[in-house]
Amino acid sequence: MLTKVLTLIIGIVFLAGGTMVAQNKFIGAEKCKMCHNKPEKGDQFKKWSSDKHSKANAATGVAGKAECEKCHAPVAEFKAEGVTCEACHGAGSNYKSPTIMKDQKQAIAKGLIVPTEATCKNCHDASKAPKDHKAITFDYAAASAKVSHKAAK
């Protein structure tokens, strides 16, 4: 009887372990920078660093207000980074490896988000902004062209 119970427990643990996926954790822009800082690869870190997204947390009246920080500093562990890489691309611990990142399908399977208009409109949508927020106008085509930072082939 004990053998059957132990076999059952081991089987359940084995099956559950096979379907469990390590939870993706935020790693921060400095880790992204390790690969995304070279001109020949697109220099995404430099583009982000000079963009309003990296400074969104510094907007007047944002600090300490959850309704503001959800868009201006959405990754709690990295509030100082403003709208950090992973705010749009998803927590990177499971897809950060260069061997995974060179295959977009594999990176997506590991948690990479390829932002769409809907991703941007999670924040760039006047109907979601607090009442005292300045007017939000958003043209996805123009905005995505402005912040484009595709990797060079």
C-alpha cells in the first residue's frame, strides 16, 4: 500500500513539474542594455534613454500616486526607469538569453511581448487617464515610428 501511495505522489510531482513554467521576473534596463547597446544591433538602449518613456516617472505629480505610476513607472521594482523596456516587452528573465532572443518565436514563447497598438493604448488612452491629467492625443503610426528601435539584421 505504501509503495502505491509513494508511486502516486512521485507521479503527481513528476507530471506537475513537467508543466510548471518558471515565472518571468523583471530584470531592469541595465540587463537589457548588455545586448541592446550596440549601434550595429540597433542601439535600442540609447534610443530608449533619450526618449520620454525613460523619464516618464519624473513628470510632475507622479511619484507616490498609484493611478499615475501605473503608466509613468509601471514596473514597481524599477520605478526609477520610468517606462522601462519590460513595461512594453514583458518581464525578461526567461527570454533575456542571446540564444533565445535570436529566435523571436522562442523569445515570445518565453514571455517576450512584441508591442502592438493595444499595448500602447494601455496608457496612451485619454479614457484611462486620471481627470487631472493633461490632454492625451495619440497617433499610433506616428508614435511607433518615433520610438521604433528594431534590432538591425
